[in-house]
Amino acid sequence: MDPRERLIVALDVEHLHEAEELVEKLADSADIFKVGIAPFTAFGPGLLDVLGEKGKKVFLDLKVHDIPNTVLNAAYQAARKNVFMMNFHCLGGKAMMEAAVKGAEKAGEEGRRKPLLLGVTVLTSMDGEGLRETGIGASVEDTVLKFASMAKEAGLNGVVASAREAKKIKEKLGEGFVIVTPGIRPEWAAKGDQKRVLSPKEAIKEGADYIVVGRPIIKADDPAAAAEKIIEEMEG
């Protein structure tokens, strides 16, 4: 896969015009943009339409976690919006994730493209101590592998996971199981609130199919130059 096809830019901005300007500036560097909970709440589904009109793909990052019927409808509506990928919390259980698959398939029967469906394993802002606070006593790695296995059994296409667990996931579930890795920080960028992080080059080497980058690009004085630098790191 071409490195430009692997890069997902997180549109974590406060104003719609900022998102539109970033998409314009990154037109030649990125094809996939992540719309998370904050921008989706602020700007609504209209942002998805803006990205579609510009020929860009959408990673709808709402981390859906609800009862199966609600999740089925969420997946169905997202597929009708032609999103490229979307995610669901593995903590919701196998039945919930199976409902997501049914929702996407329902839209597919209407002629819509089925999005890549991903399970969220353990947030990259969490470490072992944070996981134990939730009542999960297993290690981060064991928990990620358990959730990833459950996601595959439910019919999801892959997971969102730290690049630190990517290699083990590929070994256990196969090369075709998609891994999207947030918490990517180039060597020249600050870690911020992320804990389980790797560089773009390390993430690809470990088995990540896609990397999500936000602040190092969108907060840069020259976002396009920052994106190109990250692409070069992946190629390296």
C-alpha cells in the first residue's frame, strides 16, 4: 500500500472552516480524514458531505458502544453516508459487534458500499494501571488480543489498537485483519496525553495498515509539510 493511502489525518478542530482549510491544504498528502466525536458533535454529518464532495474518505470515529439494535442502526446510517471506515467499542461485546455487521450489510443490500468495521481495543492513552482501574486485571497486551479475537469472530474487518500490539495481532489473526493505529508521534513531535505510542516508521514495521495522526499535522505551521514528512518516515 502506498504510504499516502495509509495516512489518516484527525480533524480535531474547533471550527468548520478550520476543517475545510485543512482538507484543502492536505489535498495532495492525505486521502482519509478522521471525524471524531468532538467535530461530529460540533458540525454534524454535514462535515461528512464536505469530505465526500472533495473526494476524500471518512473514518467515522465515534467509538459506538450501545445495545445491539442501536448499534445496528448506527452502522446502517453510517454506511448510507458512504463512510470508508467506522469503529465500535469491543467492550460492548460480541453480540453488539455482530449487530454492527448486520447494519452495514443492510445498507449494502441497498447498493451502498460496506465500510470497514473496526473494534476499539484499548485506548492508547491507557496503560496497565489505567486498565486495572476499569476492573480488567489482565495485561494490556492480553486484553487487546482478546478483544481483537472477539472482533474477528463477530465479523469485523479489523481493530483500532496501538502499534505496540500490532505485530501480535497480525500473528494471531492474519495479515488480512486490518489494524488502524492512533497515538502515532513522529520523533520531532510531543507525545501529549498518549502513552503507548510509536513513530510512523515503527508502526508500519510492526504491522499497522493505517496510522492516525492529529496534532503533529493540524497544529503545524505548515500542515502539508508535516504530512509529507510523516509520509517520508513511513517510506523510510
